[in-house]
Amino acid sequence: MQDMEHLILQLKQQPVFQEQPVLAVECTWDKLLSELDELLSQLDFGYFTYSVLTRNSVVASDSMKSRWENGSDIVGSLPDSVVKAYYKDIVNHDPVWDKLPDIQAPLLTSDLSGGQGVYAETFWKKHGIASRAYIPMPSKSNKYWFHYFGLFHKLPADEFAQLYTKMGEWLVPILMRYHTLLQVVAEKEQNPFKRQELLSGTCLQILKMTAQGMPVKSIADRLALTEEGITYHITRAKRVFGARNKTQLIAMMYEVGLL
């Protein structure tokens, strides 16, 4: 533990991990994830994960829900085979899963009453992981639904809890900084709503005008479309997001970075 304390002190003093101006345009998805992996590896974390897209109350198409349920929007150093096995066979037996949507502070598996659950604990130990920490990150609307870093360590739960007490106050702001940069890059590279083109360019243009408060008739005149055509695009977008009305639709689109 003393060696780890010395390492944490050294890392704190390294300029690369200190607060300093970084232009988002200089960042790439792979570069940011690689830097995170390097940092966390020095702290003896075996793996880390990061959720690509805030889900919050958004209810999207069946294909999107399938992505969420099988972990396809999870990235990081945890091998894909482990991620897929976890979401296929373990997640419903893991007490962490029920708590994640509501956490607003770091959750360590050592904090769970009754332990991690035998099935889940056995699965993670098989992969050399004895302790996990889940660090929630705020979305654009400052909500926490499934937007987090997962950190995986080989130390037993009680020893890891002691280690995290020493590093948490310093580590969380660094993760927050990377989260902010990853969010910017995700909108360009990883946002599946954009990448899979669930909404057309015309539809997005209409919704941006709607968000600005323009009525249907004005949008139709501006885009040389019929009012029925404008309404069609708005209705289709509501179906994609499962929104009850335009107000909720606009809020959901802000949430996932489309507006």
C-alpha cells in the first residue's frame, strides 16, 4: 500500500495529468481512451469501461435498445468477449445493475449490502477482478442515468476501498475532465444516433427550427415543404425516441447530443 501511495503522489505531480487547457479538436476517441488506459494501468486497474451514450429516459428504436442491453455502447479496455458474456449471462444476477441508474456518487462493490452476489462475484474473479468501482458522470442535463466509468481492480474489496479513499478525491476530477472531452468526441465519432442516421438531415433541420420556437408553417415556408411534410418528420422523430410530445422530444435530443 505504501508503494501505491508513492505512485499516486508521483502521478499527481505529472503535468500530463494536471488540469491544463486542452482543445477538444486535438483529441480523438482512441487517443483519449489510450491515455486513460495508461493512467489507470499505473494504478493497477486491470480494466476500465466507459459508457458511450447517456440513456436517461430516452426510449429509442428496438435496434438501439438491443445495443444498450448487450453492452454495445460500452467501450474501454475490458475485452469485448467479457463485456458480451457479462451482459448475456451475468448482468441480471449482479446487484450493481439495479443500483447504477440512481447513483450520484462513486459506488464500490464493497459498499453493497450482502456482497456482490455469488454468481457475479465468481464471474469477475474468473477474469482476475476482485473489486469494482462505478463513477457516475453528468450528462448535458446533469442527470446520471447509465453514464459512468467502470474501474476494475485485482485487490480484495476491503483493501481496494482503502486505496480508493486515498485516490478518489484526485482521480474523479481527472475522469470528469476526460468525460467532458469524450462527450465532445463522441458526438463526432461515436454517437450512434448520428452514425446510424436514425434521423435524416431534413428531419434534424426541422427539429432544430422547432427547438428555436418556429411554428410548423414558418418551417414549411423556409424549407419549401408542405406543413404535412413537416408534421410527418416530427411525428417520426417522436416515434424513434418514444416521446409523448414535441417538448419531450426536444429535451431528449439535447440529451443525446443531436441539438
